Amino acid sequence: MKILSQWIREYVPSIAADDRQLADDLTLRGIAVDGVFDLGADADGKSNGSLFEMDITTNRVDAMNHYGIAREAATIYNVPLLPLDAALPEFAKSSKPCPVRIEAPELCGRFTARVLRGVHVGASSGVVAERFRLLEQKQIFNTVDATNFVWMAMGHPTHAFDLDKLEGGIVVRRARKGEKIKLLDGTERTLEPDDLVVADEVKAVGLAGIMGGWDTMITPATRNVLVEAAWFDPATIRRSSRRHGLHTDASHRFERGADFNAAPVANALVCKLILESGGSVEGELVDVVIPEAAARTADRTAISLAVSEVARHLGATEDGKGIPAATVVQYLTALGCDLKASGEQAYAVKLPSWRLDIEREIDLIEEVARVHGYNKFANTLPAFAGTVVDLPQEQKEATLRRTLLALGLSEAVSSTFCSAAEADVFAPQPGSSVAMGNPLNEEAGMLRPSLLPGMLTMMAHNLHRDVQDVRLFEMGTVFSGSTERVDENPALSLGATGAAEGTSLYPEKDALFFEMKGAIEELCGKFSRRSLYFDTFAADSGLLPAWLQPGRCARAVMDGATVAWFGQVSSAQAQQRKLKQAVYVGEVYLHRLYKQALRQPISRELSRFPAVERDFSFIFPNAISWQQVAAALDNLALAEMVSREPREIFPGAAGKPVPEGHSSLLLRAVFQSQERTLREEEMQAMSARVMEALRDLGGQLRA
Amino acid sequence: MANETIPRLESYDDVALTKAFGELKLQFNQEAMLSGSPEGRESLRVDWLGRKQGRLTQISSIWLKTAPDSAKRSLGQRFNEFKAYIEQSIAQELSVESAGSGRPLDAIDISLPGTRSRIGIEHPLIKTMNEIVAVFKSMGYSVGVGPEVETDYYNFESLNFPPNHPARDTQDTLVVAGQERKALRDRLLMRTHTSPVQIRTMEQQAPPVRIVIPGKVHRNDAADATHSPIFHQVEGLCVDTNITFSDLKGTLDHAMKAFFGSSVKTRFFPSFFPFTEPSADVQISCIFCGGKGCRKCKHSGWIELLGCGMVDPAVFGAVQQKQPGYDPKKISGFAFGMGVERIAMMKYGVSDIGQFYSGDMRFLEQFA
């Protein structure tokens, strides 16, 4: 919104501050001036003042015009605000005033009408033309310009009809179902009974509070006009404006609450401007007032204000004096309130008709703070006797994040939504995904049931930009349930692609699987648990998630609950997302992990006696997994065997010492006692038992 | 060394001085190259840097003393630069020597780049969010969280956004499908701000309350360089008896100083939020120029950073239905909220908000 400083000064001539100071002072009181532009001087060398580019919050519709801002300036500087001059020239009383009937009193609270005869429709001149030029406001012709000028001057919408096109008096009524009206913008609208219209006895001539009608608009041929200024119910105008997709200056004001008492003033100001080019007034102003509407607006009951409440909410001022009662009275009076003492340091405050945003004591207190200037209040710190309480999951989440970062994964944040197709593939429970009602786009139609669509999108984003080494994780919320009830759970996704080195246990092509397994073991290791194992299922079991490649994936089960699925992305997904290299992803179901407490480390005494290592080299059929080997050794229950690890595994081949379908396993066991140095005989006995167990499992000792 | 190795200065103008020092440097470099042995290097050092008879001492005494006053400053400056060059060159020669000739067979080429294990990178948004939260935790605030899918009641109604109120227009909402049949207050939507957690917390906990609420929020906004339909907020709430507007000012002033540095100043402007009254926007003095005005603060010296205000009594009224302790006649409080993306973008100079959600390793690696 654009404002002219010279126009403000017309209403508050005694402002001493220059335009920049005025702009700053208004901004600090919440009437924000975003830009100040010098308008230079006119032909006579007289300054045109400045143009203010305003940004006024939606609650202050009363200040979205020159007079409203002038009132703020008068309040800030404690100088007088001149009243609007709405005096009309002498006129003869008319014997038959224009009939006005409000048939929908709950929707229209006030309607004023005045008839002007013999007007001259032509170009505007004088102050109107000059200010329109400075504001770059398009001139139409004087009658229309007059309504626009009054709108900018004091913020009340008005309308002028060609009187000779009206058939009978004015009726303000609900539209009839299916009733049609052609509006000033040339469009034809079909109305409903929820719409309010201004009509004559025959037809609707305007969509009330939004836009006038085409058929009765002023043209250069118009000689007699009817000027309307009214007050309409905010909710009605808002609904109508939305229904018809018509947002106008008038609807903006009416739906936020116009000034009930402004209607007759605005009407007079418009008439006065039109009469400057000729014509005369016919009869008194017709002013129909619905008392119930007046009671809700202009005649609201006074509210009480205690000065002690001002201090209780606002606290200390920088000068240490607080805000005395006299100052409270001064500020609120300047804003248009009428204060009557109602006891010790308390007032009954009658509210101004233009400030429908003020309804309660706290609203008055805000006004006091605002006019005083926020920055004149002290900076104090409140005393506090409470304690800081950690959320149950705060420590767990922080531990996981710290561990993941240390493992070399970087954190990422992806979209909360995914496509319906993705939801089908990735939802841990099929059919439990939740659809959005107004999705951002087609690809975001569902609330994500899993973090994996986002993770795969980010992996592809990197690969498609030739970033080949990627390690990412995301911690976020996943959604399940139905549109009736949405459940939210915390989840963690992992993504890895690119360089990873093979070891003596597995080849390079499997390295990322073990990197991810290691990460999951590390994460699970942070929690107390009775058991953790990894398993997998056959492709045709129906138990494998569709996004994983059979044979190259696993799930982690902790204390009987599936806490993670991870592995190589299925070839179907890889193809669909055009992934040119193997990508591994995993999802950890944090709501299950979080059921466990964080593990409390317990120190145990270190043995003072030497540890003895023994290596065993066996050939096993490939059907035997490491897990079976480890279990066989653990079943021996040798108290002194403190560890057993695979050291080297290599596959056999036809014609080689290790035959095809078999692998060679080099196993290292470490023996140590807490009580004594182990003797050679003891070592031999334990080694023999190890070898026996391995043979029982189908192993063959390598020569 | 003999005096004749010190050339005579013909003139003291810039050209002559540049030429004279250039020749000295050339001479030194040639001698340095020829001084292969440790002994040779030691004699080079004594020859040039020796305290009594070193050439620099002589140059200093001959050139500087005879120079006219007008040239002394320029000459002295060039002399000091030259002296520093010689000292550094000789020091390097010596260090190369200690690792060089006579180098053991298993010596390591210590100039090769170091090996580093890959360490994961904190996401700049999460890092910023955690830093903000830490500031408020140190001021006695506990962390609060709430659901990302909210009901209309918690997101709007309880926060004094009445149905059909124009204030709802400013927060374009993403809604869950199939809500039309439900009563307005039960309809599910993506929370448009973290403020519902204020209500949820107060319903659970009688005053006093001090919470800081980090979280993800959504609005149906078109994405561009500075807007994203997904973003993060940190919200705060403090409720007790006798909490005042000046406490709000002091708290945020202190927090901004803790976060951005003690020289940062704050200023408060009236604003409008349905759930606070009075409401304020807070600006901090520009962290780049200190308030003098620069491109980053659009030459205003100030940067708008957060919104805040005193909790509206109507909000306490909504909470009172479940927690009678929130009697607006007896208690008061303040709330504040800030956009994490905006702060992270400013702090790290990120120009496109979309990069935060791309998972692009090249972007993330900048924050290592």
C-alpha cells in the first residue's frame, strides 16, 4: 500500500518530524514503512513530500489508509488530529427520500444512500488528480475517482450507481438461488442465498461489499447518481469473496471489519468530491441502522482496564518509571478510546468504532506498549525455580546421531512425502499409508511410510551428478495408519554407495553390505539387549521387502523384534531410478530400538595372565555359515576361550586344494584364564575339543 | 667479507631501490644454491646474517645511514622484507638438511598428504537447530516435541485462530485426505508451525513451564530459492506468575547474544500473531557488518530474525479446560519462534534453501 506524507500532514499539520523520522517512528509502533521515496517538487517548487511503501499487519485494517495512519502519527507525537471535513453545501429538503430497505439485517448492519442530481461526469482535477498522479493510481472519471479517493483517504468502501438505471428503491437482501449478476469486471456470476446483494426492486445491482453491477454503472452519460456507503457482516463477505474468487479492496476491508460509523462520513466525502464538478444534493442522507449490528461494533460495552494489569503484563521500562495512569489515558485517548475512571487506577474504556481488533483488556495493554515503544521497555530475565527435564528419547537420539557421524555417515534431510507407488513398495505394513488431500505435487501424494524413498532419491541425486562416494543417514518421522488416525514413529535410514575395500573375509563387491551391517551392530550395541541376530529369507518366501535384492540383504532382530532391514537395493528399484552402481540402503525402526534402555557400560577386571592364540585352518562346504561355526564353538562352553574370530576365508575352485563348493576358513581362538597361566596340556586339550567340534560340523582340517 | 660486495646505491627512488634489492636477492640465491654442505650453509648464514660483520649489518649501516630522511622509511621497509626473506630461506635450508642428506633409509616423505578416516558431517540445519536449543537449555528450558500431523484444534483453534478467520490465510495448509466429514476441530493437517506443542505441553504440565520446541513444519508454499514447503522452526514458551514483556525482551536479547556473540543488539517491533498479545518482530544488529549496513542486511544494519509475544489470554483459556492452573488472571507468559533455515542460510551463506533437502554430498562436505 502506498501512502503520501503530504496527505498525512494535511490531517496532522503540527508534526515537527521530517518524513524519514515519521517513517521510522511509525515503523517502531508497528505501522511499518518499508520504503521512503522522495517525490521531488511540483512546478512551483513546492515539495511533494514522500511516498511511503507500507506493510501493515492484517489485524490493522483501520490503518490501511491516510487518515488511519495520521491518527497513529498524532498519537505518537501527542498532537491534534483534524476531523474529516464532511460538510456538504446547503440543499433543499426532499419530499420523498430514496427508499432503502434492509431485508437481511443479520448480514447488513447499516446502509446509507444519497442522491445527487445533474452531476457532470468527466476527468478529475485538482487535489484528486495530483495525488493520483503521485500514487500512480489510474484515473477513470470523477465519480469513480471520488470513491477511490475516499477509500485511500479514510478506508471506507463506497459505491456510486447511475440513479436512472435503478428500478425503484434499494433493497439489501440475500441473493436468490441461481440469480445472475454481471459485475463491473464484466463477468457474470451465479449467486446463492449465502451471497448478499444490493438490489433495486427488480434485480441485483451489486454483490454487496465486493463489487458493483455492470448494468447500473456510471458512464459519461450519467446525470443523476446514488452514492452508497454501508457496513456488511465480515463473515458473509469473506465467504462470498472466497466462493466467487473475487478479492477486492472493498471485500478486504469488509471481511476484516469496517468502521460502522464511517458510512455517513464516507458517503458525504464522496458526494462532496462529485459536486465539485457540478450538480446538487437531493434531500437528506438516508441512513438505515440495524441496532444489533451497532451494538456489536460502534456501541460496544465499555471494557475495564486496571493500570496494575498494564504493569503485570509489560514489566519494567528502561527509565524505571513504568507507565503511569496519566500516560495510559493519554495514549488510549489519542487512539480514539473514551476513558472513564471506575475506581482506584481503573477505567471503563469505550472502544472506537474503527478498532474492531480491540476487544479485551489485553488488547488495550498491547496498544499502550505499542504507542510507548517496545524498545523503551527494559531487558529483564525472569527468575526460575524449575529444572531442565530431558525427553525420554533425547539421549538415545543424540547417541545414535553421534555414533552415525563417527561411523562416517553424513546427515541428510529429505521430503516428508512420497508417491503412491513408492508408498506401496516401501511401507513396512502394506495398505497403511496415508494420502494427502492437497498434495504439493503428484510425487508427494502420500505421507512417507518409510524414509527410504527419500534416501534413494538423494542417492540418485548424487550418482546423477557424478558423486560416486556417498554415505548418508536420515533420522525422521514416518507415518502410518489411515486418514482417520495417523501414527507417527521415529525412523532412521542409511544409504551407502561407492568405494569400499574387501578384506580377507569377503570380496570388494560385498564390502558395503558388511559396512552397513557393522553400522547396525554398532548402533544396536549402544542399547542394552539380551540378543541380537541377523537373518534373511528366500526370494520366494514372501518375507523379503520388495526393495531389497534377494541373497544380498538381511534383517536385524534384537530381543525378538525386527529392528532393521538392510542390503543392496533390488535390481528393479535400481533400474527404475537409473542407479549406475550398486547402492545399499537400510532402515532402522527406531520406535522398537527405543524400547530398550541405553547400555550402561560395566567394567570387569582385566586378567593378569597371558593370553594364548591358536589358529585353526579348515575346509567347509559353502552351506555352513560362520554363524554355525561360531555356535558350535560357543556350545563347547570353554570358559577360557575369550574370543573366536574368522581371520581369512577364501573360496575353492575345481582342481585347487580347496575344492569347488567349499571354502577355506582360518579361525583364530584366544584362550586366557582369570586365575592362572594356562599350561600346555590344557591348551592341547582345548584345541582338540575345538577341532572335534569343527569336524562334527563337516569341517576338514587343512594339511 | 669485503666491503666491495656491498653495491653502492646510486639513488633512493623506488626504481633504484627495487633494482638494488633485486640484485642482492639474486646474489644470495646463487650463493645459497652453491652451499651444498652443512659447513657451507653455516658460513652462508654467518656471511649474511652475522651480527657484526654480516652483509645485512653492513647494508644497514651503509645504506640506511647515508639515506636522506625522505627515503629512510621506504628503504627501511624494503630492508626488513629482504632480511625476513634471508632468514626464512636459511631456516628452510637447515630444516631440509636435518631431514635430507644423511636421511635414514626408512625415512618417511612427511610432505605427502595425511590419511584421514571419513567422519560424518552434521547437517547444517540440525546443527543450527541443536545450537539454538542448547542456548535455551542453558537458560532452564526443557525440550518439547509434538506430532507433525496435527488436528485443526491444536494447530489453529486453540491458538486463537477462529474458524474462517483471515489469519488462517497466511498459513497455507497441507491437509490429510478424507477429512471433510469430520468436525473442523478434528481435521488432520500438517502442522504449519511448532506452536501446537505449546498447547500440548501446557495441557500436560501445570505452570511453571519453560520449553524449547525444535521441529519440522509444512506449508503449501511454492518452492523457490528462499521458500520451501518443508522447513524447521524452534519455538519457545515460558509461563509463570509475573512473566512480563520486559522478561521476553531480556530473554531474547540474552539468547541472541549467546548465539551470535555478545556484541549483537536486538530491537523489537509491534507485529501480529493470533496467539500472542502484545506481539513483536525481533531484529538483531547485522552480524556481518555490526550494524553499519551491508549487502546482507540490505544496508539497514538490522536483520529480522524472529517473532514473539506475550501468550494471548485466549490461549490460556483453551488450555484451562484441561489444566485449571492456567488462569490468565494469575499467570502470564511469553512465546517466541524462529525459522531454522533462515538462520542457517544467513550464518553459512547458503543461497538456495533446496540444497538443505538434496542430500548432495558436495553441499554437505562444505560443513565438515
